[in-house]
Amino acid sequence: MTKSGAEKLALSNGFEMNIEVHSGLVPKDTVFIHGNLASNTWWRPALSVWQERSKMPPKIPARAAYDGRLIFGEWRGCGKSSGPASAAELDPAVLADDYILALKALGIEKACLVGHSNGGLIALFALLRAPELFDRVVLLDPVAATGVQFEKPMYDAFTAMSKDRNMCKTVISATISATIEPALLEEIVDDAFGVSKVIWHGVPDAIKSINIVADLQRIKQPVLVLHGDQDPILPIEGSIAMAAQLGNGTFLKLEGRGHSANVEDPQLFVEKTHSFLFGH
């Protein structure tokens, strides 16, 4: 792969993951897992912040030697990745295995990990299934360790969103508690509206019966759980509990932020994430 670019990564299980790799911006390889109805586009504002940081005079000598990569990977049926053959492939454990195989295909022996929303839950499964591959971890407004149980009106909303792009835009816009660039919003909506059809109900079904609370103590990596106090989707209490249940968890409330600080306030997101993962 080129220094910075995108490609389809063919995994040993037959899945083709669309990944973006951006080199020279961080000290260690760091893998990013997006949320439901999302794509690598959701990391673009944060990528811009990291790119700007790289142009600043180094505060420490090690800055000049940054050789880590930001690695964005789209899970099954999202963005440009290949789609699932059935809803069973949307189980968080299956999606976690895809990222584990992606690290191995890239020859990565150890990486930091960042997960947003349902990507946070997938990240937890990856930590449980292959702890030797991961270093420090940041979870942004993650799905709780007890999953999410959506009521029928939400399922109906997912159905309506899947059929009407304007409806999809209205709902997606309501989850972003800030004004973002119109072009970015349109791309985010296009990516959401374009997911594989099985995702609309398949992901809610896959996470409604999840309960990995008893497993969290087995995760020994340092984990920072960030959660916006204005999140309209996932209750902050789930993240507070998760941080306490993890073997080495820390919780930080993001004042005045919603469900997606990575696009709402990428400067803040990068500041907290970079400092926790890399110590400066």
C-alpha cells in the first residue's frame, strides 16, 4: 500500500474490507472502527486535525520520527467494503474477527484501537478475542456492554430511513449535535443511505441481546471511554458503568458534546485521543 491511500484488503475469510491508511501522523499504528450506518468518512475531520498537527513544530524530538499509521476500516456492508451474505455476519464477534484478520494481513503485531458507537462494542469483542494484538484503547460514545434494545418505533424509523434519503438525512442530522460542513454531511448521509439493506434491522437485532459485562474485567489494556453529555442516542450511564467494569478503564465526560465528537468537535476528540494513546 502507498504511504497514504485506500484499497480493498482481501482477508483470509473471504471478506474484502475497504481500508484507508495514513502514515506519519502518530507514533503507533492505530485502528479505527466506525459506528452503525457509517463509514470511514466519519474519521475525516479528525484526520484533518492530525494532518495539521504534523505540520506544527515538534514539542518533543520523537515527533520527527513518527512512523505509526492511522488505519480506517469499514465493516461489512458499509462504505466500499463487501456486504454480508446474511444478518448473522453482523454479530459483533464476527465483525471483530474481520479487524483482527485485517491487522494480521497488514503485518501489524500491536496497535492502538479506537471505536465509535457500535464500533466501540466491536472493539471490545476484538480486545477479548485477540488481546495480544492491542495496546491502548479509546471508545467514543460506545454501545454499552449490555447492548441496546430498540423499541418498535425505532425499527420503523430504520425502515423509513432505508427507503427515503430525506428521512435518512433528517435522522442522521439529529444525531450530530453541531453544525458541520454541508458537503461532509451529504457524504455522511450518502454513506448511511447506501449501506447493505440487511444492516438496517440486522445490526439492531445483533446487539439487542448482548451482555459482556462479566468479560470486561479480562480486558487489561488501558481504555478511555469518552461520552458526550448531550448524546441523544446512547445513554451516558452505559459508558460510566463500562469504564468501572473494565479491568483498567477511565471515563471522561465531554461537556456539551453529542454522540459524535469525531465530527462535532474533531479538535477536542483528537486532543483527548492522542494524549491518552501516546502520552503527549
